[in-house]
Amino acid sequence: VSTQSTWEAVVSTQSTWEAVVSTQSTWEAVVSTQSTWEAVVSTQSTWGYVDYDFASLGDMEYCKDAGAYNQRKTGYVQRMRDIEEEMVKIAPNMRAIEQYNVVAGRAREVQAGFSQAKLAVEQTRQRFQRVEEQRVKTFREAFGHVEKNISHVYQDLTKSANFPMGGTAYLHLEVTTEPYAGGIKYHAMPPMKRFRDMEQLSGGERSVASLALLFAVHSYRPSPFFVLDEVDAALDGANVNKVANYIRQRGKEDNLQCIVISLKDAFYVKSDALVGVYKDRASESSGVLVVDLAKWED
């Protein structure tokens, strides 16, 4: 009996021990489950869990029944429809940024073209200014020379034994600051004549004044030779002699060469050679006669 009791005690102890072991396994399973849940929570935090805050909505009143809920829902749906209709009216351009980039690119191209055109205009303006300055400089240089010599040339063409000082002639710019903006006034006063406009002079006096201006301009940059076609048509005998003597004097001093077409014998006797043109009826053409007068020079 004693041994049997002892054995029953051992069996009871073993059952208790198995219960303890079973309890321990259950507790480990709970601990394992808790660890797994903490891992899930940690992973959820890692995924960027978003905690929505509905406090900003302002209306946190709970619906008491289904009628209140449906009424609230109907209000929200209507607001959403109103917002959608407003957005349709606004009609936002979803390609606005792309179109803006295109327009901005064109604007940059136009700005670059404008800058280049502005630079080209400035360079052209500077070139024009240099040309204008050179033009004014050249004009003033030529005008100064002619203005200085016109009086001497006119005096040589009009002086005589009775009037050894000759006449007076001068040039005048209408606009001195911008010579190209106005004209040039030319005045000539024959010996013993008062000042008058050029239009009031006789034909011979105007012819002499014109020749004086021509020779004064020629003195600035002489040409190889002159061709004067009947410039003595309006001159009397005295003025023809004066013009012929002046041309002959210039030919000796400045090597001036003139081909004068004239019908006045005063020019013939002052020339170095005579060239006559006549009509040859036999050959039905023009003929030329040349007489060298240099051998009979006084």
C-alpha cells in the first residue's frame, strides 16, 4: 500500500509537471506573438504610416441616426458636385507648364535676336557717324580751298589796265553747323559794280563768274584737261581776251590743258594749236585740219 501511494504521488507530480511545461509553451507562444506584432508595428512605422487628423474639418458632430447620416452625406456630395462644376468652369490647362516653357524659349530667342539687332544697329550707327564725320571733313576741306581761291581767280579773270584789282567774289554756306542741310551762296561783283544778286548780273558777267568757280574747283584736285564748249558765247571781245589770257597763263604756270570749242578769233590767237573740222563732200565724211601755232609764238 505504501509503495502504491508513493507511485500515485509520482504520477501526480508528473501530471503537474506536464501542466507546467504546457503552460510555459503557451506563454512562449504569446511572447512570440507579441514580438511578431511589435515587428509588424515597427514595419508599419517604417512604411510611413499616416495618422489622419480630422480636427481641421471643423464639424466633428456625430450622426445620431441613419437619417442624420444620409442628410450629412447628401450635403457632402452636393458640395463635391459644386466644386467639380466650378473646376469645369475654370477649365484649367493641364499643359500650361509645357506651353509656358515653349513660350519662354521663344521669348529667349526673340530677346537674343533683339540684342543682336540692337548691337548691329549700334555698330551701323557708329559706322554712319564715322562716314558722316569724314564726309563733313572732306567737304569742309574742299570748300575751304575753293572759298580761299575763288576771289583770286575772279580777280584774275576781271582785272584790266583800268581796273587792276579786278572784281570780288566769295562763297557763303547757308548752314555752317551742318553744311549738307543747306545750300551755298555765290556772289560776284564785277569791277566798279555794286553788290547785286547773281540773277541780276548780265549774261557775260554770269559766264565769267561761272568760269571763276570752275577754275577754283579745278585748283583743288586738278583734272588732266578741260573741255570748254563755247563758254565765250555770251562774252564780249574784252572778256574773251581776259578769259583767253587767263587760260594761257594757267597753262604755262600750272600746266593746265584746255580744249576750247569756240568761234571767236581771240581764242585762236592765244592757243597753241588749231584743230578745224570740216565736211568733205567727196568722201561724204568729216575732215580734220591741224595747225601748230607754237612755232609762231611771240
